[in-house]
Amino acid sequence: MDVALREVRDDDLSVFWAQMNEPEGIHMAAFTAEDPSDRAAFDAHWARNRQDPAVIHRTVVGGSGEIVGHAAVFGPPEEREVTYWIGREYWGRGAATAALRELLGAVPERPLLARAAADNAGSIRVLEKCGFVVTGRERGFANARGEEIDEVVLTLVG
Ligand SMILES: CC(C)(COP(=O)(O)OP(=O)(O)OC[C@H]1O[C@@H](n2cnc3c(N)ncnc32)[C@H](O)[C@@H]1OP(=O)(O)O)[C@@H](O)C(=O)NCCC(=O)NCCS
């Protein structure tokens, strides 16, 4: 599907919040907020990040301006990392791959890291299609699973 990235607007946040509360997405992402349904914590998190010049947030929009999801680059200079979330109804249509490609074109910083639950095959595939390679494996506590799980670290060099 055709997507474009634009600056995040206040009105986008309710859509992101709904998308980030879809049970299938929460399970897949695994490393989520402790309580994704806590709207006050969500709003505080986004308010902080939107004021932080080191966080590059973009809204992913479809051809009719519909909000498909969001994508971001964040983290300290030596550990810049990408993240993204696509609303359930848009999965499987190439939206994440197209959005990440556009983000990588707009942000020249390298290397870039990404992390995914080891069983998040979709996200790992998206990253590999965009040139990331697996460079590490870790264990981490995943709020959405209530336990420690395997995590894959990927790196984009060029
Ligand atoms: C993971 C996610 C971003 C994928 O988004 P998407 O728009 O459906 O991905 P795309 O359509 O661009 O798919 C890219 C590739 O991944 C594959 N893929 C997507 N979902 C998959 C899944 N659940 N299992 C296996 N492969 C999958 C597609 O088949 C495609 O591969 P192909 O081109 O070889 O056929 C989306 O499911 C999502 O936002 N999930 C919840 C949040 C999340 O996990 N974010 C990432 C945190 S690390």
C-alpha cells in the first residue's frame, strides 16, 4: 500500500492509542508499556517525546490521509533505534516496509538499531527487507507476556 510520513499532530494520538491497544499487536510487540490502556501514562509519554529533539516521530498515512500507524527514531547518539506500529486493519499490505523505507531515507543517521521479540516474525522480516541484519540476542522482560523472553537486536549499517 502507498504510505507517506508526516509530522505527528495532536489528533493522531487517539488513533495511535487505539492501535496500540489492539490485543494482537500488543502480544506481537511484547515489549510494551506496563499498561497500554493507561491513557494518562500514554499521553505523558508522548508529551515528553514530542518535546525531545532527539526523538523523530512520524505519522504513517495512507493515500486518503487515513492514519495507518506511526514510526520513530529515538535514543542516545550511540544507540539510535527505530520503532513502528501499524494498525491491525492495515497489516499484510506492505505498510510497515514502506514506512520504514521512507523513514530511513529521511534520517541519514547510521548505524541504527532495532529490537524485536524473537517470535515477532513480521517485524524481523520488515527490518531485514530494509537492510537490517541480526547482530545480537538478549533476554528481556516483556510486559505483554508477563515474563522474560528472547529478543533479537538488528543493526542497519549502510
Ligand atoms: C510487525 C508489523 C509492523 C508488520 O506490519 P505490516 O505492515 O503488516 O508489514 P508488511 O506488510 O510491510 O510485511 C513485510 C513482510 O513481513 C511479513 N509479515 C508481516 N506480518 C507477519 C507475521 N505476523 N508473520 C510472518 N511474516 C509476517 C510479510 O509477509 C512481508 O514479507 P514478504 O514481503 O516476504 O511477504 C505490524 O504487524 C505491527 O505493527 N505489529 C504490532 C507492533 C509491532 O510489533 N511493532 C514492531 C515492534 S519491534
